Amino acid sequence: MTARAGAGPLRRLVVLRHAKSAWPEGVPDHRRPLAPRGRRDAPAAGRALAETDFLPDLALCSTALRARQTWDLAAAEWGTPPPVRYDPRLYGAGAPELLDVVRETPPEIETLLLVGHNPGLEELVLALADDGLDGALEEVRAKFPTSAIAVLAWYGSTWRALAPGSALLTSMTVPRGRRLS
């Protein structure tokens, strides 16, 4: 395992796939909003992050409406949300492009949240994870559904040092909100 102590501070990359989106007729993909299920699941994702103490120092979010709505609803579950940067490069990006964006993170950030889309997020998690705890890696390989949260941990002096195979996938969860009838 390459996520050993000694190469710098413990860093976490928290990867959140946007919540379930709607498919309104005539609406461009970038402007698709969350579906009712997504509006329930996004706050559940925020609560799950708060309960596990994986709140980020900084969030990077796709500019797509469904990703921004996921961020807004998840972050509303926290006392004081961290700063967020909306980055158009996250929309439709593959693992190499996502990693390039993550590597630009300032070194004082220890926990970074990335809110975006599949298949890029799933590819990024699988590329970075050298190993996983409690079957987390197998879960991501099977499916990385909407609202999924993957937490990768690694030691590094800067985010530039993050490389494929250098992290441990410590958890993978899929929070779901309760349906109110």
C-alpha cells in the first residue's frame, strides 16, 4: 500500500457524485436540475459527511446545475460550509483531467471535496486507490451511483504529489434521503 505515513500530512479527497437528476425535455445536459429523489438524497449526503467528520476545507464543484444543486443541498446540512470553487473543467472530465484539477489544490487544504459526474469520478477513484477498506474498492468497481461518496486518504506534502495508486479508499457510501408521502 502506498498511502503510508511519513511523506507529509494525511490528506483526504472526498468524491461526491451529484444526486439523481431529472431529464426535462428540451433542457441542455448542463442545465438539467435534480429530480425529486436527488433533492432528498443530496441533503442525506451532506448529513453523512458531517456524521463521519469528512467535512472539507475546500469544495470543487462542476458548473452543471445538478452538481451545483447537490453542493447547495449537501452544504446546507453543515454549520459553516467551506469555500466552494465552481470549475467548468469538472463537467464531462475524465480521470486525467480531474486529477489535473485536484493537483492545483493549495497545500494548506487537507480535505478536498470534489462534486461532479460519472464516469469520470468513478474512473478517478479507481485510478487513485491502491487498496480499499471493508470492500469499498469492490463496491466502486460494481457501481458508483448518484449521491455516492468515496473517501480516499493519502500522505503527501502537496496535492501535486497525488498519483495513481497512491491512495487508500477508506469508505464508499450511498446516502439516501427519506421519501415523505
